Amino acid sequence: MRTDQLIEMLAREPEPVPPGAVRRRHAAALGWGLAGSAVLMALFLGVRDDLAEASRLPMFWVKLALPLLLLALAVAGAARLSRPGVALGRVAAGMPLPVLGIWALAGVALVAAAPGERVAMLMGETWRSCPFNIAMLSAPFLAGAFWAMRGLAPTRLALAGAFAGLMAGAAGALVYCLHCPEMSPAFIGTWYLLGIAIPAVAGYLLGPRLLRW
Amino acid sequence: MSAQEDQLKDLLVRGLSGDGAAYHAFLKALSAFLRAFLRPRLARVPDEVEDLVQETLLAIHNQRHTYDAAQPLTAWAHAIARYKMIDFLRRRAGREALDDPLEDVEEFLGAEETEAHEARRDIATLLAKLPDRYRLPILHMKLEGLSVAETAKATGMSESAVKVGVHRGLKALAALVRN
């Protein structure tokens, strides 16, 4: 087939394309991811018993803010990386800010605490399971984000995969906040970030394999 | 160059809303830019330039929903052309190192080459390999110019299956082209 004939074929009665495909696809993926993550949460973890009381404490909301801010940035980054020719722009500069914020809070809390309490503030009671639980809860989001990107057109595959993973990790951490009893900034700034990093690294490694088009 | 950007963008935006004539003009103009972009960069494999032009046109068609009218058309088309070229070179992996600097978005609409050479790979042959649920809708609608209703009647498929068949069929065709 000559190129002229190909163009003829592609341009014959082209199906109209409504705008907003990138947003719709990522929104659908987040919705399905949330459903999957909620099922995993119900099956394996359950919501913390004292959720109502905990939600009256400022630290509960600070704890939510970290994954929420990271999620907002990662969604913006993933959406940009799903389009050819769009750079990350200010998203890249914004990414470290929530991390530095929680580390600053952790630093203040650790300095103010008695030396004997510091290890307990860092390790909490659940450091062994926290990163893996976050990674587990992020898995449906990761599958969704890859599905979304496979229907779009990322051109920097490792970076796009990493942002898909970051988005999944932040969303998984957000869901995990409803289960997790830990309330120390040092704990959140260590084990939550580690949990979010697991799907991000997985996405970085899987991107070049799964996102080609 | 910015006049070309505006003109091409206008054609694509109209094409995205279903204007076949504008979309044809867009693909036609773009193919000339693609050829001029790829030929010097693939100087060692001149025979494969037209294959890659066709592959890129098919990719641009299949991913056209990722274009946002707020975005420069040049940056979008250049990123796809560059991605397809690198993907092509990776597939030929190891044979030759890529020694071309890739910071060339500025010159993307700088030259045109309208003369198409023969493609080595025949898309029509690949089309024939698709399963009927993809092949027949593409054949009737995109090559013979039948309507959705006529295609549905001729194939016994439902109208929505015909539309989905064209859409998924062109994606499946792009996947065959890459292999």
C-alpha cells in the first residue's frame, strides 16, 4: 500500500474524537483502582477501630495530607507524561515539597522528644508491615494506571511508568491511612514513603516493557 | 514556521471533530514533514524511511485522542515522530549507535519532502492477516467507503461492533506493523 492510499484510508469518514480523553481515562483508572483497593482493604486489613476519634486529631489530617499532595502531583505528572510533547514542568519541582514538609515535621518532633522515645517514634508498632501493606493496596491502582497509559501515548516510558507507580503508591497510602494506627511524623516520613516507593520503582522498571506502542 | 503550525493545527482540530477532508490534508502535509525529518536521520537505511513514515502516520491516527488543542501541534507531532524513530532504531538494536542529537523540535516543520518512495512493507498484506471482525469493517468502511449501516448489513455485524472493529483493527494493524 502506498502512503497516499494509507492516508486515504485513515482519513475516510474519521470517527470524531471528543476532547478530554487523557483525563477521562486516568479518572476511570483511579475509580477502578479505588474499588480494587477497597476490596483488598476489607479482605485483609479492615478500617481502624478508633477512626472517629483519630479523625479529631490534627496529626490524622497531616498524615492524610502527605499521600494526598503526592497523589495530586503524581496525577498531574502522569497525565502530562501520557501526552507526546508535554514536559513535566512544575510538577517535577513540586514533587519533593510534601516529602520535605513531613521530614521537617518529623525533625521537629524528634528533637522535642526525650531521647529514649525517639526510636519508638520512628519505628512505631507496625514498621514491618506498613510498606508492604501500602504496596498491596496500591496494586489495583498500578494496574489501572498502566491500563490508562497503554491507551494513551507516553513517549518517556520509564518516567511515565514511575509516575504511574507514584500515583498508585500515593493512592494506596491514602487508603491505608484508614487502617494504620501510627500517628508519628517520623514514622509516616519513613515507612509511608518506602511503601510508596515500591510501586514507583516497579512502575519505572515495567514502563519500558509494558508501555510501548 | 508558525504559519505552518497554525495551519496544520487548524486542520487537525477540524479532523478531530470528524472533518475527513481537513484530516486528509493534515495527514498529507504531515507525511511530507515526517519524510523530511526521518530521511537524513535514517541515512544509513534509506529503504526503510517510507515504512517508518507509514508506521508513524498510523500511530498518529491511533493516538490522535492524546492531542490537546491547547498544546503546540509541532511539539506533539515531533514527539511522536521522535519516539517512533527511536523505537524503530531500538528494534534494529545494536546494529548502529544513534549518533544524532535529538534536540531538533525547532526544525521539525522546517522542511517538506512530498515525494513518497515505495514502502518495503506492505500494509495491505498485514491488513489481510487481521481477524475478520477487524478486517471486514476496515475493508468496507475505510477502503471501499461504505457507511456504518451498509458495513453492518454486508458483514452481519452490529453497527457498534463495526465501529469498534475499525478502531481496534487499526490498533491491531499498528501492532503488526511494529513486528
